[in-house]
Amino acid sequence: MQKVKSYVLPIAIVLGLLLHDYCAALSVVVPYIIFTILLLTFTAVDVRKLRFKPLFIWIILFQVAVSLGGYYLLKLLNVNEIIAEGILIGVLCPVAASVAVVSTMLGADRETVTSFSIIGNLVISVVAPVYFSFIGINQDMPFLTSFLQILRRIGLVIGLPFFVALALQLVWPKANRFISRFKGLAFYLWAVALFLTLGQTIHFIFINGEGNWYNILWLGVSALMFCVIQFGLGKWIGHKYGDTIAGGQLLGQKNSAMGIWMANHYLHPLASVYLAFYSVFQNLFNSWQIWYFEKKKK
């Protein structure tokens, strides 16, 4: 079974490419899958023990500073607005809600990655509306409106399963222990969510890509470059704080579905292609990490 896990994510990527028409129609179920993944994850840890850690500061600073700095540097160099916005949203994009799934498989501390998945998403829900108030297509949208829209999407997906798990642990611990027994299913549910999300975005590229192949090419190149940078830098920072895997996953693994939604809603929709490519690269890397980790164990 462990060997099969190494191939689940590449299979999900290939199926997303081949069945993108169906994925676009079924994408409405993705939030429910993510909710289930997080509920399984949160019931497996004592949510009352989640804590803020110094590691989080450096990851958040990178997201906030490099996203905006990179955008204005590219504008200064007269780079196309779509590419600049793609890098902005790609770096700013919050950590994947399901980051604990792969991280814990690779040996990261479950409490660390779970804590950051909550804190990191909440921070970006505040920072993103500020950036969108002077960048993108909805600059006239009031900050509070933008903030509440983003917070609502994050809150329903992350906040609700967190509070359900907390209530179960406090009020009905037997039910919590029963649900936590199935935490291994989270990986396969994540693969299904990945398959549907990638298929939806690939479908978008096929529909809107004609005449924009130059931008799409450079968005793909940029996504690959930042995927390498973020995983590498994250591992280096994580090593300084005693959890190399957590650092790499927290900085490198992105909530592509959330980022694609923000790009489509606040920026040029084609900028979301960056996150489509990034999602492919990050999950290919995660597949390799899982394979290599299992090989080392043997």
C-alpha cells in the first residue's frame, strides 16, 4: 500500500489532463473533500496543543514581502502584467489546507504543520485584500468586502473542520477517536481533490489559451523556478528550527484552488495559470519525496 502512494499523485495529474471536461463539471465537490481531509487531520491531533512557532514568521515574511516586491520589480522591468500578477498570487497564495497529509507522511511534526495551516491562511486572508486594493481588476472594491469574501472561503474550509474537531475532542472524545482512525484516507481524498482542481484549471487553459501561449509559457517557467526556490528555502529555514520537512512543505506547498479563485476574482484570470503549473510541479515533487522516503525506510 505504501508503494502505491508514490504513484497516486502522478496518476491524478494525468487523469486531470485527460478528463478535464468532467473535472470542470465536478469541481463544486472539492470544498467538501477538503473539509473531510481536514476533519480527519484535526481529529488526529490535540487541537488544544497547537502553538505559534518562530518558523512561521520567516515563511509569512517571505510570502508577504517577495510577492509584492517581485510584482513591482517585474513592473519596473516592463514585464507583462499577467506574468507579474501570476508571480504575485503564486507567492502570496496560502499554504495548502491539506499540507499535513504529505508532511506527516514524510516525518514532519503534525502539530507544527497543522498550526501553520490555520495561522498562515488567516494572515493571507488579511494581507491579500490590502494588495488587491491597489493591484488587479477590483481596486475599487472596499477592503472589508474583499476581506470578508476571502475569509469566508478560508473559514468554511479550514475554520469549520477545526471547530468541529475541537468540539468532538471536548464533548465526544470517543467519536473523535473513531474518526481519527481513518486519517490514512486523507491522502487519497487529497489525490481526488487534486485531480478535480487540476482538471478544472487545464480546462480553463484550453478554453482561454489561444493567443496567449507566450504568457502561458512564461507563467509555467516562473512556476517551476519558484517551486524550486520555495521548497529549497523552506527546507533550509526548517532545518534551522529542527524540522526540515515542515519548513519545505509550509513554504512550498500551496493552496492552488484558493489561489486560482483569488486570481480569477481579483486579477487577470490568465494569471491563475501560474498556479495550475505550480500545482503540477509541487505534486510531482511531493510524489518523488514520498517515493524516496519509502525507499530510504526500506
